[in-house]
Amino acid sequence: LVGHSGAGKTTIANLISRLYDPDQGEILIDGVDLREMSLTDLRKNVAMVSQETYIFMGTIWENIAYANPGATRAQIVAAAIAAHAHDFICKLPDGYDTMVGSGGRSLSGGERQRLSIARAILVNPRILILDEATASVDTETERNIQKALDQLIQGRTTISIAHRLSTLRGASMLYVISEGKITEQGTHEELSRNQEGTYYKLL
């Protein structure tokens, strides 16, 4: 999903995650209205990685396991390795048992983001939503996060929201959102040929 700030991209992500329900119409997954699914089933199958990553007061271990409280230590470490988080965790004073403050103030933006990706890996969702997942990090950190995301998206439906259009070039379908409506759709190659279109202007 691409478009200017305030176009409605994050609203779509929040509706799919059922953070709130639509006033009109319906959202279907495999033909089933989200409101007919239990929230437990939905949470097992939909995970979001956003630019606002919430880290609560507790250990690194507990923060990753929040996504799947029944996960084993081995599963949590495997998720951290896949998220390119294991190396920085091992350098912390108490490794996975290091306490982090409310809001994760002792961690950098890139570190918090990689913990969020580890959570998503631990859920192993059928649908993954990436909402500006690399927006607030530097270029080198973005490369590391992108490697983790490239692994995470394999074999699952991924809905990605980004301002940096370079991260969306591999998408199978792009939707341009403007004032809450889809105004263009197609592949990167198709949309970039339309010189009158919003996507071309964003490029």
C-alpha cells in the first residue's frame, strides 16, 4: 500500500488486525467476515510489525515471548536469530535476561524493531502486516531489518505499507491509496509507466 501521509494506509492495516471494525461494508479473509472470527484465531494468524514498537518493562526474553507465551527457550532464540537480533542481545549485560524499561528506552530504534520482528516470527502468522517497518532507522540498520523481513515474508500473505518505494519493488501487486480510496493498482513496472499517476509522481 502506497500513498501520502494520512491517505488511509494504516487505517486499512488496523481494520485487518481488528483494532477497530468498519462502520460500513465488511472485511473478508478467505471469504469469512472478520467479525465472525474469534479474536484468538485472528491473533494467531495475523501479525503486525509497525514503526511504533512497544517494549514493556521486563526481560528481552519476556518481550519476545509475549507473542507466544508457550514458546520454548530454543524457539525464542531461533526467532531472534532469524530477526538478526541474537547478536546484539548476546552483547547485553545479561543476554536474554537483560531488563529493559517501559518503552524500551535502553534499546535503539533498530534493536526494538528487530525484537518486534522476532515476535512476529514466533507467531508464524499466515498474514503479515508491515506498517512502515523500517521508517525510523538508519540505512545500515534498515539493511539488517530488511534481511530479516525478506526471510519472514516467505510463504505468507504480506501487506506492506511504505514511504520508501524501493522496499516495495518486489511486491506482486501495489495499491495506491488517496483520501481513503484505491486510485491505482498494478505492479511497479505497470504503475511507473503511467506518467499521470500518483505512483509515478511519488517515484
